[in-house]
Amino acid sequence: MKFNEAWLREWVDPPVDSETLAEQLTMAGLEVEALEQIVPTFTGVVVAKIEEIRPHNAQGKALTLCRVDFGQPAPVAVVCGAENAQVGRFYAYAPVGAQLPGGRTITAREVRGVRSEGMLCAPAELGLSEEADELLECSDTSELQPGLALAEFLRLDDQVLDLALTPNRGDCLSIRGLARELAVINGMEVSRPETTRCEVGIEARRRVTLAAPAACPRYAGRIIQGLDIRRPAPSWLRERLRRAGLKSINAVVDISNFVMLELGQPTHAFDNDRLNGDISVRYARAGESIILLDGQEYALSEATGEKISGEADGKPPDEILVIADEKSAVAMAGVMGGLASAVSAATRNIFLESAFFTPRALAAHPRQAALQTDAAYRYERGVDWQLQRAALERVSALILASCGGQAGPVVEACADEHLPAARPIRLEYAEITRLLGKPIAQEEIRSTLQGLGLDITPEKEALLAQSPSHRFDLSIPADLIEEIARIHGYQAIPAVPARAQLGMRQQSEDRVAVADYKRLLAARGYHEAITYSFVDRSRQAQLLDRDDAIALLNPISTDMGVMRQSLWPGLLQTLGYNLKRQQYQLRLFEYGLVFSQDEGGLAQTPMLAGLIYRKSFIKQWDREDSYFDFFDIKADVEALLGLQDNRLIPEYERTEDAALHPGRSAAIMLDKQRVGRLGAAHPAILEDLGLPAAVYLFELEYQKISAKRALKFRKISKFPSIRRDISIVVDEEISAASLVNCVKSCAPALLQNLELFDLYQGEGIDIKQKSLTLALTFQAASSTLRDERIEEIMGRVLGRLRAEFGATLRE
């Protein structure tokens, strides 16, 4: 939000300089991002009156010769090409010797054979705006005299403050709100401009119906007839708009914008002759559309969603609210008016509205229509719900003063039961001291809260405060303590270390802590990533081969429209971010929740996922580059599962996973239960994401891998072990895991270790078969094993392998 300092000081003028004023606002939580002069420097420019206009004798040029009085004994002749030059009006004039922005010095010169003394200036030539076709007119008051310095007339000795307000401080999106803050900080009173009710000169009116009272509990309007909209708004008003970054359009729109900046209440004017019958505030109907002031047509189709609490007509908040006459919608409520009823140069009669729309009802409107306006920006943050009548009267008075006309009576519709209820908050003095670390005088507490607009009822050791109509963010005692702290001054609050009795947490012995997994991954070279829980719908659907994610009603952006069902989308996005910054050796992991819908409602599942890419070793003199592969990430997963039980060996099953390479992926199994997945990312997905090949991923379900196995004592055997190797030939499609499981089942007590250490396919082996070599290590706890016993076990092993898999010994 931009505003000029002089305007603010008309409301409250603390005895501090500009820099201190900006610092006060910033320390009160209203950050001043910039403090700048309103215009580039120029000197010598004055206000001048045109006394006579004659045609220039040049052919083919729309030039005139103006006789200009600028306060000197004799008028001067100035050649001018602007169309808005009129006799008797006052304009900005740069006499000979004046210096314009950029260092340009004005001299007398001949224009097509006629001598021109100085220059009548357009706003662009003075750095006041981009308008270059029309002269800067200054005819606002009968007291204006030729020769008055333009800088004095326009009060250019001023600065513009640019504020960055947090979303909860919608009450400070106006001069009125900022003045209230400065007055409390400096212990002053606010000088409010007088707002008088307009004299009613006509009886014309339109009836107003609230068909959606929970979304719009108050709506006021009036008709004003006989306007001359061709007359501009006062130049002082247009100048204040310019300093706030708003462009002048016409008197009605300019005055509406001015009052919005002044009081914080948006208003809107319709061409009354283009309206049909009474006005209603309702939700859009099926198939309804509207062409707004930007010239674009917007669909106002019905939507579905959570209903507004207390909404009598049962409409959801993401359905678009409109202002309508008896024929069609004429405005998107709180956002923008319709083109068909827009005020134009031909308008003579207007219908002026001032309404309160609840923040929740309007929050989704601008994003649904991809629109953001100053009015919507204020409504979705909360507008003072007691301000509508006063703002309407203020706008009406300024319009009548600028454009003439007569005002009709104010027609106001109000659903009191749907207006925000005052929220009483009980605040104990002891709690203030506890949270701030220092006692604050009770009188200071009461005066601060009263200055901010709260109604205070003192109690013995506390006070009862009622939040004002302009504050939607005050609901609990901590909110009031925050207000006291920022007005008292954060710098005046001592830094006191927090004191609390801390107990040592019990460490569970039956579950592996998340921190243990993180430490292990960090030790193996991983970096932790923390990504958004919101992801792009299409990207996630491509990774999971399904599209049943939970959609957000009000997403931050289109690529964050659904809740994540896997941690992989965020990790792949993080990989891409790092690659663009030339980080080519990456191990990333993340622990977080994934979201799904089940019979019980929203399910939140904690997951642990990781990603590796590129080189495991950098090229050096004794070795070439070494790249990560499937077995690298498999080793990391087995290290994680080893925290559960270091003797635990997971099993792997082939799986069809849309996100993974068909030949380099597996489901991770523990005790016949699937606990996760791992493998190489699918090449098609990497290509679509613009990522290189050789990206490997894993994902584990925390609850299924974190339960520790019970520890059991086992005496170390003092008897020797015996190793036997066997090479068997089986069909190619038979997995090594199934063979290993079969062998383990034949001698579970004596078999101490089993290793697969060779795989062979080639000469001497059928092309559809493979040879696997297993090493079996046997050991007894109470005696030395004899060859006969080992041969018996080996015979049983070979018999089972032959019976179940058709295995044969390799010769």
C-alpha cells in the first residue's frame, strides 16, 4: 500500500520527522519498505492563468497561441498543442529559466515563426504521471492566484511511504487505520474529517434484497441524478491518488478510490439508467456469466464446497457472489463491476453502493476469476462492518461538490444476525507480565487498547475487552498482549531467558525414533529436504498412475492444487532445483506426511523417502567416474531397516510401478508385508520433468518399519563351522529370493549364514536358464557337526530345490 505523508499528517501529526515516523510504523508491525520523494526535482514552475487563446498561423498543426498570466506585470505568449487548454483556467507553467526534471532548462524559442515564452506543462513533463497529451490543470479554488509556485500549490514537499502489511492487518489499508496506529503510538488524538449527511433532493430509490445474508449482511445504496461527469475531480484529490499509485479515470471513480484509501471502505457506482428494477445480492446462477470492466467475460457457474457457517440459504463459500438487478448480474460482488452498467462520459445518473461482504465469503472470488483488485484485496482481509453508511455519505458529498446533481435517500438492507459478533476477551494482568517478561502499567494497558478501538471493562486483576468492528484478528488474550507489546515497543521489552522445569523424555525401546533414521541417512551422505505438502495434480498422477488426490479449495497456485500422496514429487522437484544451480552429486531424503481419503475420512501417513543421483565417486587419478546404481540405494534401505534389527534381511518382489523403471524396481517386504518400494525413476517421467537419467528413489512407511524386534540372548558357539557351496541351474524367471527362502526353511537351526555370491549365464548353460552359486555356513551350539549330518541337510536342500523349482546341480 502506498500513501503520502502529508495526507496522513492531516489526520494525525506527531512531532517527529519522516524517518522516525516510518520507523514507528515498522516497529508497530506495519513495515515501511520504502520512503521516497513524490516527484523528481524541478524549480521555477508556477501556476498560470490562460487569458486568451488564438489560433496559431502554422498550417497542418493543431497549435494555439495562448496569452498567459503568471503573476508578472505583463502576460506572455506561449505556443501550446494541448486540447484541454481553456480560457480562464489555471495550468502548470514553466517560464523562461525554469528547470524541469532531468536538468532541462526552459528557454524562449520560435515555434513555426512565432516566439514562445516558456511552456505550459503536461504531468509527464514534471514527473507527476505518464499523461503527456493534456496540460496539468490547477483550477480548484477561487483563491488561486497566478504566479503561485506549483510545488506549494500541489504540496510537493512530501514523501510517499510504501507499506508491506501482513494479511491480518486489513484495518490498516487506509489513512484512517494508519492514523489510529500513529495516534496510539504517540499518545495523540486523531483529527477525523467531517462527514455530513447529504441533503436529500430527490425521492428516487431502488429497493435492495439480501438473498445471501451470511455473505453480505449489510448493503447500502442511493441514487444521484443530474451529474456532469465530464467535470474532473479536484486536482488535490487526483494528486493524492497519483501519490498512492492510482490513475485518474473520471470524477466518480476517482472519488470512490479516494474514499477507499481514506476510510478503507470500497464503494462502486453503476450507471443508474442501465439498471433494471430492484437490486439483489445473491449467488450466481447456473450458466450465468458477466463481462466485467476489464472487457473479459467470466463464467459465474455454480460450485460446490464447504458451506458458510450459519448460511441460511445453504450456499457454499466458493460459489461466486454477485450484485444483480431484476434481469442479470451487474457486478462480481466485492471484486469488479460489469461493463454493461459502467459509468461513462454519457452517464448522468448513478446508483452508488457501499456494502459489507464477509471475508470468508469473498476470499476465493479473485482467484477463481484470476482477478485481483484493490476492493477485493480489502474485502478478503476484512472491512469495518460499521463503516458503510459513513463511506456512502462521504462519497456522495464529494461527488455532488465536484459534479453537481441531487442525491436520493439512502436505502440500507441489513441482516443483523449475520453481522460479526463482538468477541469479549478476558485478559489477566499477570498473564501480560508472564508473556512479556516485564510488568506494564495498568493505565497504559487500558489506554493502549482503548486507543486501538476496543471497549474496556476493568476488573480487579484483569480487564474485559471487546474487539472493535475493524479488527477481525483479535480473538484470544495473546492477541491483545501482542497489541500491547508492539505499541509499548518491542525494543523496550527486556530479553529475559525463558524459565521452565524440563523433564527428560523417555526414549522408547520398542520403536526406532525418526531422529535415528535421519542421523543414519546424514551419516551416509544424505541432505534433508522439506517440501510442500501441496503438489501439482498432473505430475503426481503421472507418478502414481492414478488421480484421486485430495484437492485444495483455495490453492496457492495451480501447481500446488492437491495434497501429496507420495514424497517423491517434492524430492524430484528439489532435484531439478539443484541441477539448475549446478549441484550434480545429490543424496536427498525427506520425512513427512502423505494424505489420502479412506472410509474414516482423511488419512495422514508418515513416510520416509530418499533420492540419489549421479556420482558416488568423483573421477581421480586411480579410478574413473563411478555412478550410483540400484544396489547403492538398496544398501541404504537395508541400513535403515537394520535399525529395527541388524539381523533383519528384507525381501524384494518385482513390482509394476508407474514411477519406476520396469526392470529396476522392487517392492520391499518384511514378514510378508509390503513396507515400501525402491528403484530407478522411470525414464519417461524423467524426460517429461527435464531431468537426466540414473535417478534412484526409495520410499518407506514409517509405522511399518519402526517397530524394534525383541532382543534375545544367544550363546556364542565354541564349535567349528562348516561351509558348503552349491551351484544350481534354474529357469531364468525364478528369483534368487525364492531360492534363498527355500534353503533357509530346510535347516533353520543349524544354518548360520547363507550367501549368494555368483550368477552365471553363458556357455554351457541353456539360454533360458541361469546358474546361481550359494554358500551355506552351518554351526551347532552344543556339538561338532559331522559330515554325515551336513550331507543329510544338503541332500534335503537339493531335494526341495529340485521339487519346487526343477533345480539341477551344475556340472
